[in-house]
Amino acid sequence: MIKATFYYSKNGALTGFNIKGHSGYAESGSDIICASVSSAAYMVANTIMEIMGVKADARVDDSGEMTFIIPEESADKTNDILQGLKLHINELSLQYPKNVTITTTEV
């Protein structure tokens, strides 16, 4: 199962996400859910860092787990794109509840 956690500051600003796991919907290389989540997460991270020029802590480990955190002072600038990713993954979790979960946490 893919587990997506979105991070919010104490002030309520969306400051990042962690995505880990595999959906198990299909075998590796043919899994449309994993491909959809991965592609969206990379697009958001690349847009924020490379296009918008926001410094971020972005990590992907050998298992494919991705953690992406921006400084709280950049949250206004990046809110819309991070909210878009959250909406995208939430919609996938509604369509594929056995394969994707989404949570939020305060950091």
C-alpha cells in the first residue's frame, strides 16, 4: 500500500510530504497507481525547486520512499502546488482505497 503523509506547521501551513510503499495493484513496471503517485510527486518537487527556486529538503531512498520538506517561510509560495498533489493523491485513495492511504500530521 502507498502511504502518503502531508506535513503541516503549527501555523497550519502545508510544508511537505512523505510518500512510501507500493500499491500492489499490479507487478512492478505495470502498476498505474504507483506510476501516477510517483510522477505527480516528482513533478511537484521539481517544479518547486527548479522552476520556483525554493530551497527544499528532498530525499528519495533505495526503497523509493520520498520525503520533501520546504521551509515554512516558503509555504505561501508553494501552497497551491502542494495542495494540488494532496488532492491528486486523495482522489487516488478514494478510487483505490486498498492501495493508497493519505494522512496529515503537524510537524
